[in-house]
Amino acid sequence: MLSLTASTQLTGYEGDNGYARNGSGLVTAVNSTVFGPGTPITYDAQRGSFTYSASGFLYYGMPSIGSGTLSLASGQSDATYAVYTGASNGVSFNVRQLRMGTSNPGLPLQFSSIALGQTSYTNTATGETLHGVVPFAFGIPFDAYRTTVTGAAVYEGLVIGNARGVGSSNVYAITGTIHLSIDYQTTAFTCYLDLSGTNDRTGEKVTFSRMTITPFPPRGVLDTLGGDAGRNSRFQANFAGATAQEVMGAFENEVSDPVAPQTSIRISTAFAARK
């Protein structure tokens, strides 16, 4: 990421899609918090590294943790995503973060990024395992009140997150793509997401129907874009970079489980895209 010369709390969004599983693998309880502004990551200029507020990744009932260092898990990482792991007081940490910079073959971003922070903790007395899940986007915000961009643009990018429901053993790691077209002057936009999931226990692949965003009425200011894909859905995005070169945000939706249509699952994701 460019232009980070001082320690800063970056702008972005973070979700909360944690859950509890019993010894049989059934999801028995979930977090119901919707995503909001903010992001659990800070750039430390002195160290030249990022610091996560890992306590935000915890699920209710997990023990308190101290500070520590996450290590790169080379075997779980690839050219697009870097995976960092660690543990503290019985809580395991896993952060899958889009590698930043123009050399990323999946999505070369300079001003924004996305990640999925996860924790797990097993209560040996009950056999229950608690899972904290926080998809988040972060970056250097575009100043819509001091900078004007004209014309129109198309943004293409990546999505990361998870999906889970109560009363089912199906939990999915979510990946996908986002397409957003916007008229800068009116701020009218169109957007859709194509998402797929991988069952975290069986490895089964599922594909979700395309999720098309219905935008909220245009405001004529390029600060925040909002919309939804249905009744229990929410979409929000902000531009990043000095001239709105990138866009980042969060999306959540409630849909039927593709392999168990009688069960509703909640999808929570973060996304980033470039034009």
C-alpha cells in the first residue's frame, strides 16, 4: 500500500459473523451484529507493519487475550492472499489478507485491501467450539469534499467472507467477485456480486445466485454508496485513493443454503475493487 508514512487508523468496514458449534458440528448460536464503519487494523509506521485489534475477532465466551505476533503461514498462503496465524490463552488466530501492491496477480491494489480475521476456542468441559469471524475492508479514503472526479468508471474486484446459519452444520468460506459501475457526477451506480462457498468441514463447493444491489437514491456526493439485495441485506462502500482509483466496503445478505434450502444462512463479506 502506498502513501502510508505515519501511524494511522485506516478507514473501512468490519463485519461480525461468529458462531458456536456443539460437539456434533451443529451451529447452536450466532452473533447477530451487522457490519459497521471502522476496521480492526492500524498501520505502525515505526515498525513498518500492521497491527490488528485482535480482541475484536473474539466470540462471546472466549477468554481474554494479551498482545502477540502473528506469523506468516507459508503453506496456507499464495500469491494473492497471505495467511497469518497465532495463538493466545487457548484462542487460535487466523487472518487471511489480500496481499497489497501492484505485484498481486489476483487484484493489484495500492490504496485499499480486504481480510478475514478468524478465531477459534474449544471449551473442553462442554465440547463446544466458539468461532469469531470478522471480514473487514480498509484503506486510504478518497476525499470527496476536496477532490472532484468526472465521467464514469467500472470497478472490478474480489470478495471474502463467510456464511453460517443456526441449526445447520454447514458453514462456508465465501469468495467471489464484485462489479460496480458508477456515474461520478450523479453518483448513480449499478453493482452485482458473484459468490461461491466452500464447506469448511466437507470441502463441498456451492455457488450462490448472482446478488444484484438495488442502490439507495443518489446523493450526488462520492463519499458513501449504499444499497441492498433484499429485505435482510445491506451494502455499503467508500472510494479509496487520491482520485477514487479503488473502492472498498462490506456486503451482507440472508439467503437459503444451496444444499439445504429450508435453512437460512447469513453471508457476511468484505470487498475491494479497482478501475
